[in-house]
Amino acid sequence: METIIGGQELVEQAGKIIKEGGLVAFPTETVYGLGADAFNAEAVKSTFVAKGRPQDNPLIVHIADVKYITKVAKNVPEVAYKLMEKFSPGPLTIVLDKVDNLPLTTTGGLQTVGVRIPNHPLALALIRASGCAISAPSANTSGRISPTEASHVYEDMQGKIPMVLEGGKTSVGIESTVLDLTHDIPTVLRPGGITVAMLSEVLDTVVDHKGEVIIAQAPGMKYKHYAPVCKCCGAKSPKGAEQEYNKFLSANTGKKAVIIGSTAFVSSIKQCNVVDMGANATECMSQLFSALRQAEKDYDYIILQWFEDNSDNFAINNRIHKSTAGFAVE
Ligand code: TXA
Ligand code: MG
């Protein structure tokens, strides 16, 4: 098969190829994709063949406008529209429940579908010219580096597909962020062009690709896990905790603070609200989350003992680190 390469002038022809069940590689802002009609199972199957890709790896479905989202996904939550409004067209793929008539071949056997609106004029023109939702993995041979230039695609796909649309070097250069919205908390499955910090501008809570819960807080953003809803910091000594406590009270009239720590830590502190979590790391660990939950209801500022760094305290310090976004006074 001869593989034609060209730009804008080939878009109508490229659209026709897709509509008729063929494959066209095209530029997006992330990497080049290998496009097929997402609703044509045979066409999609040939994508897997051209790439040498395992068939259980789902493809992203590309649409040209958010108004087409319900053509490919159902039960679309409000937050999906908010995300799309902010980040689309752009390097964000959101995973939603798939519509019944979208072939399982496209979704790698899953009942969900990854959808995105690419931010590249040729990609959008191709989708429009084809009149299809276009499934597209990166246009490389499976296992090879994703293509950011048409020549990379040509290297891998020459003779295997009828057309490569040439749209210059891709601007983002890495693949889209894949965000799963089918569970209670939006979860990043693949980090990419849209960072977790950017997502937190729209989402209150998001789980990053390492499984950490990120909670956005105004002003600005803090990277937190197990994070209380109120302001929280660590303190390495009772004296430091007391100073931080008094500093907070004098700057915030009418607000309340608390110091939470082990018996030894809090017993040396005078005239402050304290919570004693127990005599040792094990006791404190068992109390930490309930103490935080109670304290966030009762107080405006939580100062948490930062335990001495040793192997006994590693686990509790890890949680405290996450609760306080790593912020601690001496
Ligand atoms: O930037 C990109 O996303 C590029 C351009 C062409 O849009 N596409 C791309 O596709 O990187 P691909 O096939 O190389 O990677 C798609 C990723 C895979 O990690 C796949 O597992 C995940 O998205 N994915 C797609 N649909 C999914 C679904 N329904 N559930 C979970 N993960 C999904
Ligand atoms: Mg890929």
C-alpha cells in the first residue's frame, strides 16, 4: 500500500478514508494519532493490526466539539462539562461510561470510553470532514516512542496505512492526561499535558496517578493527602508548636487552634488547646485520623507534632507530611 503524506489539502480525502473504514494518521497537539471511525469495529481492529498493539488496550475517542460527547458517552456528570469547558480542546482525556453502540473493540472490552477534543486545526478538520468520532492511539508501532512529527509516523506506518496528514511538530509533545470520572473521586490514570494542579482548579479532590489524594484549597493549592479541611502544619518541637499557635491566634482574632501530639509532646505545653494521641507512635497512629477529623470540626488551625525521624515513626510522619503538605515549623 502506498502511503500518501500531505497537509490541509488532503483533509477532505482523509475524511472520506475514515468514513469508508480506512486509517489516517493525523497530528494533534500531543502526539500524532492513528485514526479510524470509532464506531466501525473492523476499522478499529485494523488500527491494532497496524500498530501491533494488544487488543485489550482501549483507544481514546476524539471528537470535535463537546456537544458530541453524548454520542460516545452516557451518564456524563456535570463535572465532565466543567473540565471540558476549561481544558478542551486540549490534552485532557476523560473516561466516562460508553454508549451501548460503541464497539467493545474500541474500548478494549471496557464499558467505559476515553474521550478528548484535540487542540490542532488539522485534527479538528479531519474529524469534521469524516463526520465520525475518531478513535486514535498514538501513531507509533506498539512499544516504540510516540510520534511528534509526521516523519516519525512515516517511519513506523509506511506501507501499512493509506495516508499521513502532516501538521508540523506537535506542541505539547507528550500524550494527554487520562482522567477517570467513572468513580466517586476523579482519578488520573496517566499523567500528561494537563497537570494535577491544573485539574485542581476545577476539582475539589483528585487522585493522582500514584494514588495520592490531592485536595485543592484556597488560597492557592496545596498537595495533600488525608488532609483536614482546615489549615494544618507540622511542628518539630513543643516550643515551636506553642509559638506557631500563639502567632496564629494573634493574627486571627476569634479563631481557635489546637496542638495534637504524643503525651510527652503535649504535656509540656501550657495554656493551649491540646489533644493527646497516646504514649508512643503506635498509639498515636491509631488515633491520628480520628483526632484530625474531630479537630477540623472544632478548630480553625491544627498544629501536628512532627515525630522524630526514626524507623518507628516513619509511617506516622509519612501521613503527617501528607496532611500538612510537608509544611512544618521547628
Ligand atoms: O494524547 C493522546 O492521548 C494521544 C493522541 C493521539 O490523542 N493518544 C494516545 O493514545 O496516547 P494511546 O492509545 O497511545 O493511549 C491511550 C491511553 C492508554 O493508556 C489507555 O489505556 C488509556 O488511554 N485509556 C483509553 N481509554 C480508556 C478507558 N476507557 N479506561 C481507561 N483507560 C483508557
Ligand atoms: Mg501510545
